[in-house]
Amino acid sequence: MTTELPKGQQTELEGQIQSQLCSFGARLRELRLKRGWTLEELACRSSLSKAFLSRLESGDRQASVAAVLTLSRIFDVSLASLFESELATEPCVIVRKGDAVEKSINGLKYAPLSNAGRFFNLQPIKVTVPVSRRGDEHYRHDGEEWIYVLSGALSLSLAGNTHDLAPGDAAHFDSRLPHRLIARGNRDAEVLLVASPVAGPGQVSLPQVSQHRAIPMLNFLTFKSPPEMALKPRQTKIHFKTKTKFKTTRRQTL
């Protein structure tokens, strides 16, 4: 005999389940991006298809017990921690002027302007390109980038061509092509850069490239943590869907 829940309780339960799926998806994105992995790389490591993982991250698919156990092992975290994300319920991420921690790498100074763990398609950062930057190494990786020059004079070296940019100029390019930012003149260049690790639908087909970034994705997640934002201990209820079937795709290691 099956007893149906009252409509109000049923709606509330469905809302709780959907919230938990979103929390799981957000947490999965956080863990993947902290390791600098693409969906393809995670698919290779877990033998779960890229499409299935994408739907998990977006909250459109409920994971089976087998999938949760596999991901827990891949990321070396507890089952409960896969469902705990302070970012999942935040509809808007505010980064105050003093919150972003400036770092230096590969001759660049940069500060993140959002948190990649919450909105993973776009990664906005403020970059300072010093005039004293040495070397001519070029970088290439999946996705695309958009840059806007705030101050100074900048040259974008892209796939063998050089584009000179002044304050107010912008450039949008396929980051799978070898590229490098170069400051011109006698002062550093300040740039607003928005990177997307996911290739857009309009991008032309290029051979798969190794991930060689000037600024590792891992470092996009570094922020100061105000005391009032500290997480409070909480109990986590975990619901598993045991009858979900999905096809796995085995891929060669990248």
C-alpha cells in the first residue's frame, strides 16, 4: 500500500531534493576546478562520461551510489563532504575591493574577481603585466579569453601575430591558440581578463591541446575569508538514487 504525501509536503520534498542536487553539483565543480581538471580529464579518471558529469554539475542528474563512491575515491574526500558546499545556495558572489588576494606567477600579478567554484563558465580576474616581465613563453589551453585594457599599453601575441592595444581596447580570442600578454612603453599594463575553460559553440575545431596556463585555474579560488563567512557545523542528509542506470565511456588518458 502506497500513501501519497500531501501536495504541500510533496512540493517541499521535491524542493529539498533539487537543492541537494545543486549542492552536489556545485561541490563537484569546486573539487574538479581546484585540481585544474577539465570535464574530459575527470571523465578519463572516473570512467564516467563527460555528458553525465556535466549533468551532475548542473544539477540535472541525480548520481547513483556507484557514481558517488567513484567520485569520492577520485577526489579522496568523504561521501558527506560531496554534498557540502557553501557556494551552492549563493545566488550572487560579491568580491569586495580588499577580499581578493593578489598573487604573482609567470611574471604576472593577478587578483580574482569572482569565485570559479560557483560560476565555473567565467573566470574574471584583474591582471597587471609588468614592463619588466621577461621571456617570450606562450600559453595555450582549452576555452576562450576576453581582455580589456584598463591602463598602459599592451601587445597581445597570438598565433604568430601581434595586436597592439590601448586603454579602452578589447580582444576576444580562442585560448587554444598560443598567446602571451606583453606590456609596452615605460609603465605596467592593467588588464581585465575574463577566461572561460569551456569552449564556446562558435569556436572552430582545433586539435586537442595540452593545458599550459600562465595562471593556473587552482589559484582562481584564493580569497580572504572574513570571520563572518566561516561555515557553521551542520548535519548533512544524503539521499542516494540506487536504480539509476547510465552508460560509462572509457577514454584514453590525456
